[in-house]
Amino acid sequence: MTDLLKKNIALNIALNDDEFKRFIKPFRVATVQKKEYLLREGEVCNFEAFVNKGCFKVYHLDDKGVEQVVYFAAENWWITDIDSFIHQTPSQLSIQALENSEILLIQKADKEKLYEDMPKVEKLFRIMTQKTHVALQRRMIDTLSKTADQRYLEFLHRYPEIASRLTNIQIAAYLGVSHEFVSKIRKKLSHS
Amino acid sequence: MTDLLKKNIALNIALNDDEFKRFIKPFRVATVQKKEYLLREGEVCNFEAFVNKGCFKVYHLDDKGVEQVVYFAAENWWITDIDSFIHQTPSQLSIQALENSEILLIQKADKEKLYEDMPKVEKLFRIMTQKTHVALQRRMIDTLSKTADQRYLEFLHRYPEIASRLTNIQIAAYLGVSHEFVSKIRKKLSHS
């Protein structure tokens, strides 16, 4: 149940078995059905979760009611709205399962306690937040400076495992184009 | 010289005078002339810097040679390309002074040493990276889901001190529109 998380953490810091036991204690396992919401826009986000199995989309609804996907998260990713989580303000984001999923979930108060009890956890989340920030910075640069064709290819290249599990509509909501456009690119690529 | 940085840090963690002295030791002061580059696209970013005075733009040149500003940084902001800094790969970003500026600069190796010598510094940069991430997430959501008019107003609202120091061309490079468009919005707002 916690093997994937253990490996994920080992990429960033070294915890011995006892330390990992203390770290994992406040987490609880939750199953999330396809289409179920972990967070809805307007709610305050009190959790952070590690995806053990499945896939989620983290998105914002614009004024026209169009879904703008900020990121997808499959196995080995963490999900939260860090803005709402830190400031305890209503979230601008919704988090919805795209598949039947399993997550390991920690509440804000428990996470704060972990920081106090285990200073190593500071390092862990410092490094992980840096990585998340790098991913978002790359997405920002792509969004500002690349065509939809280029961004589609970039997405396939960076996240091949996630891309293959998504529909054209879902990828379109990430690229900010119509799903007809994604179908067209996919067709063009399959012929080239 | 280091008063502003001291106050900036105090927002995130408590350091006593001795600890602050140890923290500040590896930093060096540098003056940067208007238009001078701290980092050019393609170089590896080995530093992180705190802006003591002045203003910088952090931008990416797209395939057409158009500047896409990822963020502006004035007093109290930190500048680096975190992607290049962490992975030691060529930067996708350039960092240029928009005014005569003064920064406090720390090299990568010295920062790593600080993490080892002062565990509190882990907490400091964990919290600061979270804040930077929140700012970028807000920018991403705005870019995906708002009109240029709305994004202009949002920018004025969030960063009034910075906005008032920028030209229409600079703001246009942040919003991803022409500077004529920014002039038009500014005129429209001054008449409303």
C-alpha cells in the first residue's frame, strides 16, 4: 500500500524504516471512484495526497464555463491546491478522478506536525515543491511561447504514460484548444 | 545592506542575530546596471539572488524572437532559474535588469552548504518555494482562463508597485499582447 510512496520519497531523502513508519502514520488510504471529486472550486483545500493508483485532473473553470486543466496527476504525483492549502482560502481549482483511483492522504494539521516532529520532512517537501515548481515553470514557458502543435508534442514527450490514458477532450482542456484540433494533430502525426 | 533580506526572512522563519550572520555570510552584494544580464538563455544558472534595489525581468525568447516575460522581480523578490539551478542544464530563461539594481547573491555550492549547516534554512526555502509556486500557479490560471483586459487589471491589482515602474512594452511582453493593446487598455481605464 505504501511501497510506491516509499520509493518516491527515497528519490529525495533517506529515511530508515523507523522514520518512514513515523512519516506514514498520519496518512490514510482512500479510494476515489472515477468522476468523483477530491476538491471542488470554492472549497478550502485541507489535504495533500499522493496518487498510488489512477489518474486525476486539476482544473479551473473559466468565466465561460470552459475547463482549463492546470495539470494531470497519475501514480507517483502529489495533488493539492497549494494556494488554498497554505492560505486557507477558497480554492480556484477542482480535483476530479479520471479513473478509479487510490490515494494516500494527509491533513494539513498532521502535515504541520510532521514538520515539527521530523525536520527531514522539511527537506523532503522543499525538494518536492522545487520539482513541482519546475514542472509548472516549463508548462508556463510552453504556454507562453509555443504553438498548440508544439505543446501537444511536448506533452507527449514529457508525460507519455499519462497522455496515453487521456481522451482528446481531456488533452484539449490542457492545451487550451478544441478537441477537434487535437484529433487533427493526432491524425496528422499518425500519417507522418 | 542586509536589512531588507533580514525582514524578508523574518516573514518565514525566526533567526536570531548569530544565525542571521551565519546565513548571510556566503551572500555577496552585486550592483547590476540597467540592461545588464544576470543570466542569458543557454547558460547554466549557478546562483540565486535577492533583489535589494531595482527591478528585473525574467523572460524566454520564443521561436519568433518575441520576449515572453515569465515574471518581473523588484525589491524583496528572489531571482533564479530554478530549473537550470537544480538540474544544472542550460537555462531557457534570461534575467535582465530594467533599472540600476543591487542584489545579494549566493552560489549553488554555498546554498547547499547552508542547508547542511543550518537545518532551519530547509524550512525557509520550503516556505519560500511554496510562495513562489503559488504566484506562478495564479499566473498560470490567469493565462489559461482570462482575457488580456482581465489579466492586465489582475497584474495591476497584485503588483501595483512593479506595474507603475514598467513601460507598456514590458507589460505587453508579460501579458502576451501587443504594446498598442496595452496602451488602448490604459487609455480606456483612464477614461472610465
